[in-house]
Amino acid sequence: MKTILIRPLITEKNTVVQETLNQYTFEVGMKTNKIEIKKAVQDKFNVRVKEVNTLVSKGKKKSQMTRKGRFEGYRADKKKAIVTLHKEDKIDFLGNIE
């Protein structure tokens, strides 16, 4: 089974974009496409999706000192999806916190 939606990305910049442009950002599986992402968001959150944009962030180089020498590697690549919703729809990730 392919993982489509991994987690929502909640940052300060993404929160501003949510309020102004009604766009939500998710981390998604590397092999998913826009059609699968759109269907998953519509089914999970019961909203109308207008548009889906995707981007792949390449993993950064990482070095770590170990006892036996220097180890160099890379972090994993990540794929993000920016989902634009219909102007009347909203997603509430946090629910009603009181």
C-alpha cells in the first residue's frame, strides 16, 4: 500500500498562506501524483480541492563524527504538496482546543 499523505506541515509561513490564500501544505509520499493527493485530501478532510502543486526538496549533505572516523551521508529527499482549497472550505488541524 502506498502512503499518500504523511503529515501536514505547520509552520509560521504556512499558517500565513492558509489564512490569506487558503492553501495547505502536506508532506506526501515520493511516488504519489497530483490526482492521488487531491483525492486523498478530499476524502480525509471532506473539502473541495481546486489545485495541487508539488515540489521535491533534495536531501541536505550531512556529516557526523564517529569513533572510527568521519561519516558523510545525505538526508532523505522529501516531497511536498501545496493544496489550494475552494474559498468556502477550511481544514482545522488542531480542532477545538480550549
